[in-house]
Amino acid sequence: MSRNKNPEIRINYSGLLTSDVSAKIAELKKWDLKSDEQYEKWTEAFCQSWNKHGDAILAEMQIITGLEFYLPVIDITVSPCIIPKSQPLIIGFKDTPETVIETITHELSHTLLCDNKIISIYGKDRDFMLGNEWRKLFGFEDDFTALVHIPVHAICQKVFQDSLGDKTYVKRDRKLMEDLGATSYLKSWDYVEQEGADLIIEKLKKSYLEIAKRLEKQK
């Protein structure tokens, strides 16, 4: 596969989100919020850390999967008290500048799988049931969270362990999921380690090629 152009990743702190959603969560949880200045400082540290590795990670993600990001610019919004989400792509401040790279890669893997040049379930293909395609490949009829994290974990393992040489990535992420009690995430890791990331990626690539043919026939 030829090397695709990487999207521009823009990481910005949102004072508006903080003053509304984060403030309500903090009040409910009885958490203290920091100043906007502190959050801006931490966000800048996130940006600097991502900029050191981001281009290599984005390139590997696209090469590994055979997919190309749909959007040329992807915004990542940062706000406290937020559990990371891929749509819209929002992260919080639980990470350090070192670990935020893993969180961003995880969420961008969701983005690449769902919003790419073959299929865009946030746009023209919003009615396409991508989850049904993955159930045919991996099963997990009764656990959607585990299902959608099988391809994500396979991509992240290939990026960090195989491409960047980080041999402790999987162990660290599993430990984090254990500490959080995230049983569905652990089930997906069990599947990836049992089946192998390479086999999962190959199944994905074949599936997306078949999806491309079906969508082309519908035009």
C-alpha cells in the first residue's frame, strides 16, 4: 500500500465544555476543577508529546489497516472529568503527556475504522451497520463494547508493539483495564491475544474490500 497523507491532528482545550459539562460532572462527583490556565498548560504538554510520535503512528495505522482517514483535519477536544470518546473525539486529563499518546491512538483507531475513504458511518454511510460486519468476523453478539474493541486493540498492538517496539504496551493496557474493572475491554484483549493481531487485521482488510465493492454497486 502506498503511504497515505496523514490528517492534521489539532488538540485544544475547551473552556466552554469545562464551564458547562465538566463543571456539572465535577459538582455531582464533588471533584475540584483547576484553572483554565492550568488546563491550557497541560493541553500544551499533550500537544508536544503527540507531535513527537503522531506522524509515525498515523502512518502506521493507515498502512496496517489499508484504510485512509476520511477527514484531512481531526480535532481532539480536551476537558476535565471526561471519559475519552471517539465521536466527537474528546479526552480528559487523567493521562500524563506520555500515556496520552496511547489514549489518542486508541480513539483515532475508532475514528479510522468508522470514518475512512471506504465507509463513513458519520456521513454518507450513516445507515450502514458496521457492527454487523464485525459480528460476522468476531462474534460477541451479546457484548458490543468487547466487539468494537477487538479491531481497536489489534491496531494498537500492531502500532505500539510491532511498529514502535514497545513490548510492554499490551501488559500496561491490560493492567489499566483491570484496575478500572473494564471487563469488556479485557474480553477483547483476550480475543486479540488468542487469535493474533495479524489474523484480525487481515480479516478486517478483506472485510473492508468487500464492503467497498458492495457500496460501489449501490451507486
